Amino acid sequence: MAAVRYRWPKGKRSAAVLSFDFDAESGFIFREPEKARRSLADLEERRFGPRVGVDRILRLLDRLKLRATFFIPGWTVVNHLAPSKRIRDAGHEVGAHGNVHEAVGFLDEAQEKTILQQQLAILKDQLGVVPAGYRSPSWDVNVWTPALLKTHGFRYDSSLMGNDVPYALDTPAGPLTEVPVQWIMDDAPLFRHVYGATNAIADPGRVLQMWSKEFSAMHRENGCFVLTCHPFISGRASRVQLIEDLVRAMRRQAGVWFTTCEEVAQWHEKH
Ligand SMILES: [Zn+2]
């Protein structure tokens, strides 16, 4: 038998997290503020998330009896408070995800700190949530970001691709746990229609096969499988069905720890 590469609780072989980035219109407003003032088409595409996608995903998670991790920008909390509260009230983990989905590569350290404090205040005031975790908008992270997160009380970040098991980022303020992500398990490059981009809209059957293969291989490698989906993209009917089919296939393997990013980070810190 191969050596255990990473030790999971109760002798489990791998960990699996469903994570959802509830962006709604925020990313569009940050990247294209001019267009966001006039393009109802672009706004409505993203409003599908709060209007339909979130509740469809919540019903899925209820059917599967799974707790998931939702990363929500401050802007989305303020502008879509009811669905944000339904996520919290269903018992899912809520993490931070920027204020107006700022890609921090555009920010200096002082600006990034201000925006971090703004999003924390909104999560606290509107939802009563003090998040353990942070996912950077667009998976954009500056070299100083981990220390900022650590000094603002975060236990973990989930935005980097430097491993496929949890690992520690050294910061001057002490270690910050990373719950790593990867492009293969992000719905946006597969499903998002962007004019002029090389990717076409993927067949859910192909994506199920791709994600199932990635999961099976990571399971053998004692990996931490973190799926990242967006309610405005994966809240579409056939894609919610895809997530359900994927989880049912994963459950046919023995020894999968279905959990949240926060519980993965807690486990990593203790062991
Ligand atoms: Zn996002």
C-alpha cells in the first residue's frame, strides 16, 4: 500500500468541499463600471444568481445533506441581503470575497486593507458573520495579502494553487492556512460564455467526466478536492444536476470526508 501523503480525520482518504462564490453583479461593476451603468443584459445575466441560482443550489445541498462554503462580496450582501441570509440560515459557512469583488492586483496595500475592513464590517453588520475564511476575487492575491488576512483574524485563505492538500503560508504575523483551489475545478472557464474567448460552453456530461476523473485521482493522492461554482453560472438547471451527479459518484468511493473550507483549515492547524 502506498504511503499516506496527507492524513485526514478518522482515517479518511481525501477531503471534498463544495464552494460557491456568490458574486452576483459585483465583479462586473468592479471591472466595467461604465458598462454596468447601462447594460441591463450583463446585469441580468448575473442577477440570475440571487434570483434563481442560490435557492436552487440551497435545495440541492439540502437534498444531498451537505454543508458548503459560500464566499460573498460585501456589495452582494448589501444588495442581495435576503438570499445571503438564506445561505447563512441554512447553516452553510460564509466567507469573505472582497467588497465590490476587487481584483487586488489593482490595489496597493493600504487600499487593500481598507477594502478588507469594509467587507468585514458589512458581513458583521448585515449577517452577524465573522468569517474564518477569505477567497480573493478572481483568485488574485498580492504578496502582502496573506499577512493582511492574518492580522485581520482570518484562519485561512482559499485562492491559491500551490498544492492540492492544505498548506501553510508564512507571514510576518504567523502562518495562514491555505485551502487550495485550481482552474480545473472552476465552473467559469468551462461554462461562462464570453464573446471572443477560445472556450466554448461545455457539455455538462463532459464536465462531469472531467471532474469525476480529477476527483478519483485526487482521492488516491489523499487530496483536498475544492470545487468552485458561481450561482449565476452553475445555478442553471443542467449544471445543478451535474453537481448532484458528481456528488453521488463521489459517494460511491469509500473514505471521502465531505466538509467545508473552515473545517479543513481547522484540521490542518491541529495536525
Ligand atoms: Zn468571485
